[in-house]
Amino acid sequence: MEKKYRAGLIGVGSIAHIAHLPILAARNDVEMAGAFAEHIGSVQLTQKSYAIQHAVHNMDELLSLGLDCAFVLSPKTVHAEQVIRLLEAGVDVFCEKPMGMTLKEAYDMADASARTSRKLMIAFNRRYAPVYRKAKEIYGQISPDVLIAQKNRPASEYRATLENAIHMVDILRYFCGECIKVGACSKFTDPLYETLTTAQLQFENGSVAMLVANRASGQWVETLEMHGHNKSVLVNCPDSITVTDAEQSHTTSMTPLAYGWAKVIDKMGFTQEVDHFFDCLAHDKEPLTNGADAYKTQELMHRILTAAGLPGLE
């Protein structure tokens, strides 16, 4: 008989409704044992659409439900305390990015995972998105010589680069490994609500990357352009990837996924990252984006922010 994982949820905001609730609801091996949020009314309202067994008031009540795993979908300001409590209670954790607000919080989360031998996976969904996976397959074990990563969108927000561009910082590490040199610039009136951040990154393997993160653009734009080894690759996330060499240029569209019925959660890698999490639980494997690896992304983001003249993650 297939094991049923009893999952707890913390937070039922936009990312829960856009991605994780429908993904978990569609799985035959998961039952949503309970959830809590800042306002219990939000959970009770969510129960009308999803089979969440219990709306609870706090962590103690959630842990009393006998959880196998938990999905921490709460604001980044409370990730650390919630994740560490869950890990120390023997619960494997899937946590939305970024890990936390400081390097110490991120370190303590990764350390708690190691101390308790419980799994911690950070939700860097781009690593699991089909367009980025295909680009990774094209380059294989080698890295591009030069990469240009852009993640632009209208309107700033609190710690905008940390909140949003961290996806691209993690993708650059995914393709290139560890960074040895950082140069960066930013534009802001309020340094906690920056308008843009740009960075040039040099990696141990010799790759060089440019990061562009603008928060006053006309529309949401996410691209990754890569050159090297006599080929060029352009990822237009989440819809297409174009590969060009000396003989041809070929574009693969994600439209045919699921016979044309692919949803954004599939094209952006949300479904695949949750699949990966449960596969790691079932086969006792370390997640690709585990706590120790995600800490390295957090640390690189700290270096970018401070080089750009923005508040770091001390």
C-alpha cells in the first residue's frame, strides 16, 4: 500500500494558492493534515476549496497532528524560527525561498537539518523548470563562458533583490558553481526598496555572469542568455529555449508540455520541485536545493547586496 504523507502547512497566502495547494491536492500520496496562518480565518476559508483536515492556531497544535513533513509558505521574516522548530520536532521541511533575513538564520536552518538528520529543501523552483533543465542538459558538465541573467518586473518591494532576484543568483550557481569575485551597483531612494541591482560575477571555473534586476520595468521579464563552447542558448522563462550553433538555430517551446495543457506551475518548476521533495523522502535522498546548498546562494546574495551599497544580510 502506498504511503500517505501527513503534511502540515504554514501560510495560505498567494504562493500557497498559486502553486502548493493545488499541487498537494492532486497527489495521491499526501493528506493535508493541518494548517495555520497569521489569521485562522484564512485557513478556514481555504478549507472550503482544499481538503485541509484541521485549521489550527499555532505550531504546537500543528505538531500534535503527527506530521511527516511540512510546507513553510509563510513570510521570510519567520522562516528560521518555524523551520528549526519543525526540524527539531523530527519533521522534514519544504521551505519557500529565501531561507531567511540574515546569514545567521540561514546557517542555523542548515545546521538544524544536519543536527537532526531531517531533510530541509528550499524552494528554488527555477532549477526544476523545464526550460532551465533543458539548458543544463545542453551544456552538460561544462559551464558557459558568459551568462546574462535578467529578472525584471514593475514595482519594488521590501528587500526586492533578496525576494526576487535570488532565483537568478541560484540559477547562476546551478550552472557555474561557486563565485569568487563580485562587483555590483544599485539605484535607490530607500535602500530597503531598491529600484535596481546589477552585478558582475566571476566563478571558480572561469565563467563570468551579469545579473540585471530592475524593479521599474514595463512588465515581468525573466531571461538567461548563455554563450560558450561554440553555442549560444537563450532561455525565455517559462516558455521557450533557443539553441544556436554554427549551423542552425532551434527554438523549443513549452507549449506541447502535457499535450498543450501544461499549467504555469508545471512550466515554472513548482510541480517538479514538490515531486523531487517527496522522491527524496521516499528514497532517503538529499534534495538538490538542500539547506547547505541554499546557504551558499544566500551568502552570494549577501555579497551582491553589500557590493551594490545595499544593506546586507548580517
